[in-house]
Amino acid sequence: MREFGAESSTDDVLQGLSLEGKVALVTGASSGLGLETARALASRGARVVMLARNREKLEAAAASLEDANLAGQLDTATLDLANLEQLRSAAATLLDLYPSVDLLINNAGVMACPLQRSAQGFEMQFGTNHLGHFLFTALMAPALCEAAKQQGAARVVNLSSAGHRLAPLNLEDPNYLRRDYDKWQAYGESKTANVLFTVALDRRLAPYGVRAFAVHPGMIVTDLGRHLDSADIEALGQRAQNASGGNYKTIPQGAATTVYAATAPELLDRGGDYLEDCHIAGPATADSPGGVESYATDLATAEDLWQLSEGLVGQSFSFNSMLG
């Protein structure tokens, strides 16, 4: 039985595995965890489609991997999770180019930004971290199910965070239209939404061989923290101290749980789980920094969020009819 932990890297968890013939889509692939996830999957032979909002940064990121002698292939495409019109157009193009997708890594995210609105008026963290990925995943579902039909399995990995413990999701006002905005509360709610989405998605797609996982990557210094001020950074440092003795992870260590969730053979019959440090997390407790809160895995809340999300994006998804 393979065993990994907080210090395991992407190359550790992929050792001995072949991803030749697999197609993987990675959002937020222009830097940080997304870039490392793309590199790691391509190193084992996968064809990786790197997705990001900024075309210039995306092309530079892909170029930075040219000397890595990757066994697989890197493609790029523009995807703006904060603009549902662009997202729909991008998804339609991607479905034509990649009718079979084995792995969808929903890695992109925004953290603790000032109050901003997406193109359709959603609070930016909820709109980007959850709603954009909700719609993109639902639109790409036919390709995921086709891969599962051909290969026996496909997976979706949603990057959540221990930040989900900051707040349960407020289903009555997820976009902060009727309450005062708190950037950390909004971040926590969006990360809770990532786990709830995973639960509802796995329930819908498991019959087709597509399983979904949510992951906490750990404390890592990336561009995700670009909106933080000195007080925020100090507070995060204290959280890291409480969680792991103050030890931040490297980017390859942070992306390891993502890659583990996407590829681990031992997860073949699992789904709807929340992972941390390359293993399935247990329930959160008051005296432990790890684990997943029960409000983030509650099936009824997950179903309520699904219905709310369909209403907000203006599209319903009946996979039985869509996939035949």
C-alpha cells in the first residue's frame, strides 16, 4: 500500500504511474499550483491543456516548461471563470477539440480580494472559485463521461482549502447583496462551496464512471495571495503555525494532493471525498487544524447549492438526457 504525507511531492505520488493517452484540463495553469500540476501530469505522459484567463501569462508558463523534457504534450487555451459568456464559448471549443477528457483539475482561484463583481455581477470569490467551475465542469461532463466509457474512469478534482472552516455557505445571500462584505468570510464560503459541489457532482456522475474529489493543498506561497496586506500575511502565518508548526509547503508538495486525487489507483472506488496531505481527511474537530467540516459535506446543502447554482448561471443540467 502506497503511503504519502504532507512532505510528499507531485513526483513522489506519480512515481511508477503512466498517464500516456490521458487528456487532462487544468484551470489556473499559468502559475503556482496549476503550473506544477500541469508539469507533473505531462511528465507522466498526459496531454495537458493549460487553461488561464491571461493569454500572455499562459503562453509564458507553457514556454517555461519547454526544457523539462516532458513525456506528454502541453496545449493552451484561454478560460475566464469570471465571465460566463467567455466560459461557454471556451467550453464549446474545448469539447470539439477534446471530446474525451480523463482529468479535470479545477485549480484556479481568488483569495481574500476586496469586494469585486464578476462579469455577471457575482461576488468575485464565489463567482470564480465556485460558479465558474460549476458551469465549466457541467459543460465538460460529456467529455468526462466519454473518457470514463472508453477508459473505465475519469476524475474531477476541485481545489478547496482548510479555509472552508472559516464559514459555512450562506445560501440566502452568497453574493453579498444584502450583508456587509468580509473578504475572509467570503473566501471561506467559496471554499465550502467547492466541497459541497464535489459531493453533488460525484452523486450525479458516479454512475457514468466519473468521480469527484475536493482537496486542501496546504499552506503555500503563490500568486493566490496577491490581494493580502501585511496583517493578512501575519494572520496566515499564525494559522500555518497552528496547523503545521509554521511549515509552509513547497509548490510541488502543495500540488501533490491534487495529483494524488487525480491519479491514485487506491481511490478508484471512492468519490465525493475531501483530501489533505495525500489522504482522505477525517471529520474536523475543535482541537485539530485538519479535517473537513460536516456542513461542507452535508448532502441536503450540496443539493441546495446545485439548484442555486443552476439558477444563477441560467442553465439546468440533466445528465441522464444529455449523455444519453
